[in-house]
Amino acid sequence: MAEAGLERLLERVRAQMELDSETEHEVLAELRAHLEEALAEERASGHDEDDALARVAARFGVEETGQALQAAHVGWGTADAVVFTALPVLCALVLRWLAFAPDGTALGWPALLNRPSFWVVALVALLVPWLKLQRWRYALVSWSLFWALSVACVTLPALRW
């Protein structure tokens, strides 16, 4: 019965939010832990299940909590998307700059792979999204985009049509 009541509280919070599914899941999982802890405290104080749920709902202000969580987390998905799109493009442009000699001739992959700056750019393109935002799917997409752009930027201009 407590689980069903807890689910109803979480649904009331969820009704106040319009977040991307991953952020919503993380926020609700953390909120669930807090609600379970508060519910256990109310039960330990001698309140029955219904009274404990009502007291927890009143203490947390379920609708207000949902609105506050919405305000705090809105736009995070969009910001992540912008970062994960801009970073590989920027790194690919830096790599392109590194791949060409000042006279405009391409260095080629063997010479490029021997440059430490190449590896620094590649590591930045891989590690920054993974460490900063801790969403491995976005990091993988960002890294794939970086490598696709890098190959296109380095090999296509070097081809003689």
C-alpha cells in the first residue's frame, strides 16, 4: 500500500515537469529516495500509512516540488545537445588546421598521427563530454561525429579530383 501511495506522490510531481526522459528519471529516482526516507521517519513516529503519506506530501509540497524541479532542470537536454554538437565540430576544425602545412599542403595521416597536438585534440573530443556530463551515449555520438568530421576535413581536401 505504501508503494502505491509513493507512486501517486511521484506521479503528482511528474505531472508538474516536462523534462527529457533521462533527466526526469534521474530526478524522480533521487526524489523517491528522499520520499522513502521521510515516509520511514513518519512510520517510526507512530503514524499509520495513510497519515504518514499525507504528512510526507505536506512536508515536501508535492506540486511545488515538481514546479521547482522543472525550473531547476529545464533546458538541460538542450544545453547538452548544443555542447555535444559544438565540441566535435570545434575539435575537427582544430584538427583540420593541424593537418595542413602553412603552404596548404596536407601532411597526411602518418605525419598527423606523430603530432602530440593531434592526440590532445582527440582526447579532448573524447574525454570532455564523457567526464563533464557523464552521459556515455552523448559522448559516443560526439566522438563519432568528431571522427567523421575529422576524416572528411583531412582526406577530402587532400584528394586530387
